[in-house]
Amino acid sequence: MTKMRTRAALAALPLALGALAVGATSASANTNQWGDNGSQTCYFVESSWPGSPDPELGTYCMQSVTGWIQINSYATQNQQISCSNNDSSSGLSWSLDGQAYDNAGPWYALGYGVHELSSDDYDNVGWQSGNGGSAYLREETWNGGTTTGNTASGQYGTGGASVTNLSGNGYWQTAIACVNAAGASASGQGSFERRSHAFERPSTQVAHTARTRVRDRKLDIVDTAHGKASLAREYALKTNVTRTDTRTCPTGMVRKGKLAYTVQEFPANHKAPKWKDRSLVNVTMTPKGKNGGIVEMTLTKAKNPTVVQFQMRCGKA
């Protein structure tokens, strides 16, 4: 079940609270719909469900969290986010960072929530800036669409976030709300969720922090009906090893806009790195014909596991 929709930016609440930090040499982290390690994305979704349930995290919804993303001064970045980060075998998700939670996964689908501040019922994201630099963020409209996912068939949902950094170099991370079959039913989106979810309620768990194991993953959002696609692939890099890849738009589509990439880091302590300690990656992006793009990446310095997300937008030919 795939949808391509635009997401109106949420009200700029953090800007009102922290406008004085803009332009400062050292800014405290600013956040939007974040809470405890991104859990506010789930509470935001659940607050609009019938009866407004207030369950323990993980009963219906678990946020999917990225690593720390490098962002330069006055840059605008897009970041694709998938519920597949919650696949425990990947080691990429920081969703379970010392929080108490009900382990009622898997959480495949994007969390559905109806809110006055959002025109996209599925792209429920949050973000925070890190104290490892002086980034100060403003939310932008996410135009990459969503793949809602499906808990019955085990398909992971994918959405995204877009921000502009109004201050100095630094880090940010983002999260998206993901639900299990019980959450899909409770939210009212369960018309396509046919599998029963009479799970045994496990005891509450508290996740521990472990060194992250990074791996490659594909996070494509494709809407063939409307001739749109937002292609993203993540590459786990090793120091001084060059990787090259080619991405091609789906049949009938051509490349739109500029090729782009982001660099994510995954420190063992889950805290934003200091900017002077950031991973250094040489990235070269080259258009290929009208419907493709080539990326070449070499990690030259890294204290933490490092991932590059290469992004390409496609549209009707």
C-alpha cells in the first residue's frame, strides 16, 4: 500500500522557544515532536486514535530512529526513514536506547494519525539537533511521499523528514512512528491488516545500549500510479575502502532535481559526536543519462560506524 503525499510543516514551536540560539557559536539541542529518544512521534500518533489510548511504548507503536546526521551551516537536507530500522537484526535502529518498552513487535507499518497540523496522515516524524555542534533546525515540507507498509504482509513503511540548518555545523537525527498489527487496528487503518494479533503480552523490558552493527539497506518510495519515486540507499562504509553504485529510476521515469547524500554516524554511547571528531567521507555523485545516477564513496576517517544515504528523485518522463 503506497501513497505519495506532501507533508505540511508542523508549527514551528521550537523556533519560538529557542530563536535566540540562532547564529550562536554553541546552541543547545532544539527538537520537534521528539520526547524520549523520538517516542513523541508515537504519542503524537496515538493521541488522535479513538479513545486516545495511552499505552506503554511498544504496545502499539515504536519509533524508528536514525543515527546522527551531519549537517553544514545553512544547508537543507532530506532524510528517508524506514520502519526497517526496527529490524533487530540490522543493528541500525536506536529506538531502544535505555527506555522501558513492551516488546510487541514487529512494527512494520507507518503510524496513522489525524492531526490539524499535518496534511499527511502517515509521515509522522520528529527530530532533534545534537550538542556535538551548533546546528539549529527549522522543519521543511517533506515532498518524498510515503510507503505506508503492511503488518499483514511484513512490508516495512518508509517516509522522511526535511530540515534547514539556521546556524553552524552540527548533527541532527530523526524518527518516524511505526505500528504493529494491533496499532494498525487501533488507529483505524487496519482495513488492510487482516492478520490477527492476539499476542502474549511480554513483560516490560529495558533496552541496553550496544555497539551498533551497520549494514546496507534500500529505502525506496515508489508510486507507479502517479509516476513518482524517491530512491534512497544506505551504504555501510569501511575506512579507506571505495564503494561505487548506480541507481536507476523505475521504468517510465526520469531523474528529477539534484543527486544528494547524507552521512550518518552511530556512536556507541548514542550521543552526538563532536564536530571535530566527525567521520570524513569523499563522495562523488554523477548523473547517468536521463534516468540514473552514480555515487562513489570513500571513508577516510571515522571514530564511529558510518553510513552514507544516497538519494535520487524520479518523475514522469
